[in-house]
Amino acid sequence: MTVTAATELTERESALLASVPTGLLINGQWRSAASGKTFSVEDPSTGNVLLEIADAGAEDGAAALDAAVAVQEEWAATAPRVRAEILRRAFDMVTARAEDFALLMTLEMGKPLAEARGEVAYGAEFLRWFSEEAVRSFGRYSTNPEGTAQILVQKKPVGPCLLITPWNFPLAMATRKIAPAIAAGCTMVLKPANLTPLTSHLFAQVMIEAGLPAGVLNVVSTTTAGQVTGPLIQDTRLRKLSFTGSTPVGRRLLADASTNVLRTSMELGGNAPFLVFEDADIEAAVDGAMAAKLRNMGEACTAANRFLVHESVADEFATKFAAKMGAMTTGRGTDPATKLGPLIDGKSRDKVHSLVTDALADGARAITGGAHAEGPGYFYQPTVLQGVEPGSRILSEEIFGPVAPIVTFKNEDEAVALANDTEYGLVAYVFTKDHNRGLRMANRIETGMMGLNAGVISNAAAPFGGVKQSGMGREGSIEGIAEYQYTQYIGFPNPNNA
């Protein structure tokens, strides 16, 4: 592993940062926080401050909800084609500014530019997908079984929404929530993560330029999330909460949301098993493992967390996997040579290292990595651990870093038992040449999604979400817009019986 040197901001980077709105977006206007407070957004590869932006308080959150409520009825009555065209224009604009969005994400989040470009394409696709879904949200009309009445069913927007997004995918997590809300006819208050709010601010500005009316989307970045979102969740005018983040926080939000029986969508933590069977194509499995483990430096709820490998191929897989992991070039994401960026902050890096340290103390062996990377920024060496003991903390907690613990199994039943030995159920990965075995794994593993001989499966056209304590609801696909709608039934006498 090598670490490329960190650099100061270039003229291009400085100019891009100067174009990012630094206020709060409320009722179509960027404005300062009522308190006048600001907070710093840092580059995790250097620890340097990128920008100071407005730090919202409870008063700002209330103003944002006021704005959303004020235009909800008008926005719900807006023609689906109008909503669709706004989303399509936004898709075109984000695509046209792909390099700006990619660079901004790299600066505030750390991911390499090549990966950031991939997120722009992925995130923009939600805008295009839901622009098409906006005009295809169908109800139905039928006669009741007795023939005495007619049944009319229509889909209606749930109303004002609170959208809370995480720091690891600053564009895609915003578009995955905002696009279906717009398509359904909902207004919203977005609370982006305070570690990476800049991409959301730039995206919100693009939505305004695409023609989104004032008040439909409001953005309140803050370092005191509970003070801002708590009163909103208790406000009876709010009708929907969508959250992506940790399971402990999700549990608290669900409890708070129960007061007003809010519609909720929860995309929470993961502990994804990556199963390699004895008949797997090992080269393909290693490539899949690299993709599933290192996307976003491992800071993804979909990241492979536990590598469960058949004992007959475990050494071969571990050796080849470790060789590729150890060859990764780590550094500032703007450097073309960089393949792996920093973790988001020092706290995250320390947690990753504590998990590795505990596993080593329990008897695991680091066949590559296992330590902090030197230099400025929050880097951690890509690490592969072999001989991880059952019960190790690293097998039960979400790692959120470039660390791969390997556990062996003897047969299919043991593999399933190991895979399901977790409170989470977001995604699983299975590598086998036996198609029937692959389908059996889909039936037996408790997971909302599964990659069969694939290490990356996210797509705007596919329903994203988990089971167990990985959350509820789905984002993307035809299911995505339904999360922002309720079903209304209207019954009336059969006119043929008049």
C-alpha cells in the first residue's frame, strides 16, 4: 500500500467551492441561520476547512416546515407532467455538471474522483427514473363483487416530508429521496449530514434552476440535528419521515415518529455476508469482493462485512484478495493515482482500528494491513484478517472501513447459519457456479437484497432496502414512489343499476 501526498486547494477547487450556497434554503431563498451561527466543513484527506456554512437551529427548521406546508396543496395539484419535466431537467443539469459534483463530493467526503463520477451517474439516474414514474402512478376502477357499487382507487401524496440523509453518498442519498417525493407531489425539508452538506446544497441550487417552485424543497444543514428535527417530527403537519443512517438512531426516530403515526422509511445499518462456495470462480469472487468491500472505502451500508469462505478455497481466496487489497494506492481523492480515499473523520478511523485490534487479540491474523496509514488525513490501511474467531466484535458490528474479516465454513447449512447470525438483513453476496444453489441462498438468507456472482447491485430501477434491523420500506424502482403516497378508495353506486 502506498499513500499519495495531500495537496492544497487548486484554483479549480477554490472556484467550485465559491459557487456552493452556504446558507439555509427556505422558501426558495438562501439565508443565514436565525442565530447567525455557522460550522466548518472539512476535507477528510487533509483536515483542512473547505467552507463555513449556516448552522440551522429549531427556529430555522420550523420556518422550513412552514414553507413546505404552505405550498403542499398547490404542489400536489401540479400536473404530473410538470413534475416530471422538472426532474428530467434536473437530470440533464446534474449530468452536464457531473465533474463539478464529482469534485465537490471528493473534496468533502474523500472518495476518489473515479468513484465520485460513478455516484453522480447513479444519483442522477433517480432523477430520470422518477421523472418517468411521475406520469405512471396509476390507480384503478372496478365493480365490487356484488355488482352494486363502483370502486375507485387513487394514489395521493402523503404530504410534507422530512428527509434525513447520511454523509457517505452525498448526492445519491439526496436524489433517492427527493426525486420520488417530487414525483409523488410532496413538499419536503431536507436535513443533510453535517459532515458532507455541500453536495446537497449544490444539488438544491440545481433543483431551483430546473424550475422547482419555492418551498417545495427546503434545506437545513445543522450540527444540532435533534434540536432541528425533533420539533418537526412532533409537528402534526409533517406526514412522512425518511431516514438513512445507523440502526440506533433509526430506532429513536421510529419511537419519536410513533407519536403522530408518521409514515416512515428507514434504511439502516448492515452486516453483509459475502459467501464464497467451493465451486466459485475464485478470480471473479476476488473481484466481487474488492467491489463489495471497498466501495466508498468500505463506508457503505451495503459493504461486505463478513467474508464466509468454504474451507477448501479459503487460503486461495485470502491470498489473492490480500494481494489486491495491499496493492491499493491510498491518498487524496483528487489525485488520479488514488484508488482508496480517507475515512470520513478521526472517530471513524479509530473505531475501525479498535475492531481490528480486538480481532487480532482474539487470535486473528492480518495478512495485509492492520494499521493507520501515515500522513495527514484519516486514512486506514486496506486490511484482510484471516482466522477470525466466532464471537469477535468485528463480526457483529458494522465496520465502515476497508477491513475484511474471513471466516471459513464446511457446508451449505453452516454457511447459511453464519450468514443469518446477525440482527441485520440489508444485502448478501453469494459466489457459486451452481445456479440452483444461488437461488437456494436467496430463499434461505434473511436479506432484502442479494448479489449473485456480483459485488455491486444498486440501481435506480431496483428496490433498495432491507429486513430485520436494517430497516423498512424501499427506495428506487416502482416501490420508491409508493413510499411517498397513500391509497384513497372512493365508493359509489353502480350507475348501471340506476
